[in-house]
Amino acid sequence: MSQIDSQKQALYSRLRSIESDLNSASSAISDAHGKLAYIEGAMGSLPSRLAGVRGRGYAAMGHLEKGIDLLTKKWVEVAPVIKQAFLVSVEPLTAQINGLQAEARGLRSQIDSGNIASSQSLANRLSMDASSLRTRATVEVSKVNAPLNELTSSVNAIDRDLKVAEKTVELFALANFPLKQEESPVLAIEGKIMKADKCNGTLYFTNQRFIFEAKKEVVLEKKFFIATKKKTERIVQIDQPIGALQEISKGRVGLIAWTGIYVRFKPERQLEETPFDVKGWEADVIGRFFSYVMGGEADRDIAAIRGTPAVAAPTIQLARCSRCSAPYTREIYKGQTSVQCEYCGTQIVVQ
């Protein structure tokens, strides 16, 4: 390699370092702009999305109203300061970056043409300017990123729960079973029951019940052994009071599937533990919402959203048969609306 070629390679290496510094500074500013645009968009869409699910009958997750209200107040407070910082301290750096990037392109042209002396002089100046600009961009962007990161975290949390609510409303609209009086949707997750015929379906949680509704394809017409017409049937395979569930735990399901949940029923129900194949994050959501329902928080939220009085379930419920007057001595589960008399078989309505 000739001396000229060696010098050019050294200059190209310095040019790449200059371009890297400028690209880093530009990326930092662009990322901050993206966060700002994301938050501004969310501030407009989150309230309307919440109104949408409330309008379709979803009354759980009462923290969403409070969360959006607090987020809105925080945004009103800090938005002017953040935007002013962008205008005064960050935006001017963009123009400087563009100017140095143009000079860097000029440096490349000089190196290409073999103008070593002027290239070295320009590279010396650009190296210092690009490094200094990168440092300044990092400092100024970090100042606006601190409140932006906090707001982004809050927006993401609300957005995540709203997506769960929106999907729940969508899946309950497809359900082939009616809701009972004072029953309200809480969570719906698509999954696969991993026993018997292992069919796909939807796990439904209300403030009163756990239901698994299977989806099965039924062939209506065949031609030459090929199905030409099908329909999907929805069949309820599990319908239990939410209080009949002893535990929902996350675990490995099957030999190939990786994550899922195990639903364990109380021993007196005489039902086998039932595994369901769901995504890992969905298993976490199911565990969270099961605790939310069993702890009574769902009932309180639903009552508050609907404007009805919250009725606390008594620790001990005494039910007596209206026909034979015999007391019902077994456990009455949370969500159970009727029981059968142990003596005469009459249905006893649980208040």
C-alpha cells in the first residue's frame, strides 16, 4: 500500500468516527422527539379509548380513570417546560448537526480526490466539533428525557391495561353464553385447553364466574371427502363460580408448549386440575386478575363505575331451603348465585 493510500485509510477511519458522533447526537434528539410525539398522541387517545370500553359495558379496572386523570394533570404541568427546553436547547443542535454532516460529506469528497493536507486539517476540526456536539446533545436530551421517561412509563402501563380491556370486550361480544344479573366482564384470554381433545377457545373471567368456551369447527358439506362448508361452534366446557377455584398457577404446559396456567378447583368440586396453553405474559395477567377478583377489588370497582352500592360478601352465608326449611351446610362460593338443597333438591337462591 502506498503512503497516499495509507493516509487516505487513516482519514476514512477518522471520518467514520466523526459520522458516528454526529449520528449518535442525531439519534438521541430523534428518540426524544419520538417520545414527545408518543405522549402527545396518547394524551388524546387514552381518554377516548377508555370511554369506548366503558360504553360497551366494561366496568372493571377502576384505576384507569384515576391513572388517566393524574397523567393528564402531570402532562399539563410539565409539557410547557419540556417544549420550551426543546425549543431553546435541543432544536438548535439539530441545525448544527446538519451543518457538520454536510461538512463531513465534503471531507469524504476531499479524501476521495486525494487532497490529504486539507483533509487532515478539516478532519481535525470536525473531530473536535462532532465530539463536543455529541456531548452537548447527550446532556441537553437527558434533561428532557427524565420527565419524558416517567410519563412514557405511565402511558405504557395504562395502554397495556386498556389493550386488555379492549380485547376482553371484543371476546365477550363473541361469547355464546349470557351474563347473569349483576355479573360483569373482567378478563377474556384466548387459549387452548390441554386435556381431552385439546381444543382452542377463550378463558372468561367475570366478577362471579370462570368459564372456558371451546371453539370447534363443524363440517356442514363435503365433496369428494373434502370439506367445502364449515362453521365454528362455541361450546361451554367449564362454568364454575369464581370461588370454586382454589388456585391458578403459571407453569410449563405439555411437552412442546412452554408456558401456560394450571387451574385447580377446590377438592369438594371433584374436578381435575386443568391446564391451559397461553402466552407467558397472558399467564401473568390471568394470575393478576384472579387475585383482583378474589380479593373483592373487582366488585368494588364495578360498583363504583356503575354508580351502584358495593355490597360486601358476608364471611359466613346462611341459606335455608324455602320448601323444607333445611339449612344449607356446605360452602357457598364467591360468585355462586344458587345452590341445591341437600335434602329435597330444591334450588336455593343465594342473596
